[in-house]
Amino acid sequence: MIELYLENKVGAFMKKRSLLFILFISVFMFVGVAKADEDKTCNAVSLNELRTKAANIKVTYEAGIKLSGFDGSDAELDEDGGIGSYIRFIDIKIYNITSDLYVLVEGDFVDKNTAVATLKNVGADGAATIRIKLLDEIRTYNFTVFSDAYGCSSQTLRKIKLTVPRFNYYSDLDICEDIPDYYLCQSFVTYDIDGSTFFKKVEDYKAKLLVNDGDKEGIKTDDNTGIVSKTISSVSKNKYIVVGIIVVVGVIVTIFVLKRKKSDL
């Protein structure tokens, strides 16, 4: 009877453990399914996570130049230059793209008006690069960040605008050769200017540089106009002293002449 009682107790205990184990597994599976469903509903937590990642997206641009070969290829320009024509471009750089984000880029490209940047497009520099060769005018590109994760594909996570400069063809002229850092002679600019205004401003700037350099170094040019103007300016500043000296000299000369006449008599 004791053995039978113990056997019944052990059986009941094992039965309870089995029921608890089955209940635990069921709850775990239910939570897992619920979580899977939750991940696809783009809830507030998931959306906030994606927007936090999107906030790290950075967009910049870099201007560059290449040397085109006769075979139609673009060879990188080295220090010695080379034979061929220069090709100028601007590279748009998109940083901090993650595996669950992608960026739609809208603007004027050579053969299309849109482009998509994903993690697969990220290079060794950590950025997805889009090369722009349309440099005849200032252009604005729009960047919209999306994600396919958590069922949030219809949500706009972030919008960015980037204004890209145009190439300044005046910068290649001889008049800009010795003043490449002057704002009108820089290679890429974000303004428009007509030819007559450009030449007038550059010539005025160069004339001002010559005057400033002459003042700093104290150089006397062969042109006597500068010397005369400086002399006149000095006299005008000390006119009272000059007049006094003239009066004193005049009095002395008058006294000397009168004495001379009396001695002759």
C-alpha cells in the first residue's frame, strides 16, 4: 500500500510538471507571435527607433577634377597633369546609412531625376556617393529617408535639402590666375554674375591690392603723380605751420632788404 501510494504521488508530481512545462512553452510562443506581429505594425517605439537612426544621416558634397583619356576613360589627375581634357564634377556624400534605412534622392541627374542610396552603396569612406556632372547652374537636391523595417515603409522618417554650387567658368580666365582665392575667381560658386560686373569687380579688387601693397612696402613708383599727391596732402595737413614759416621768412627778407638800402645811402 505504501509503495502504491508513493507511486501515485510521483505520478501526480510528474503530471503537474508536464502541465507547467506545456503552459510555459505556450506562453513563450504566444509572446513570440505577439512580438512578431508587433514588429510589423510600426508602433511608436519602432518608429521612434527608426527616426533616431535617420537623424544621424549626414549629406555633404565634394568638388573634384579628373583627366579624361583619349580612349574615353577617366583617369585620375596626378601632380604632373597629363594629356586630355579636364572633367569637373561634384560628389554628393550620404553618411550613416544603416541596414534598415534607405535614402531617396531627387534632383537633376544626367540620365534620370531620382536615385536611391542603400547600405550596399556605401564605400570605403563610409558614404554612399552620387556623382553630379551637370555643373552649369546652381541646383538643389532633396533627400528623403525611408525604412522597410517594422512595417514602416509608408512613413517619411526625415527630409534633407542640399544646394550644390555651379562651376564658375570665369575662374579659368587669365585675369583670375593670380587671385584664385578671390570669391569671384573660385572654381565653384553659389551665385550668378554677368560678365561686365565680373570684370569691373575683379579689376577694382586688383587695383585695391596694388594700393595696399604699395602702402605696406613704402614703394615709390616712377609715376610722379603719386609723389605730388602725397606732397599736396602733407602740405594741406600742416598748412598753418607752412603759412607761419612763409610769413617769418618774408619778414626776415624785408628787413634785410631795407637794411641793404639804408647802407647804400
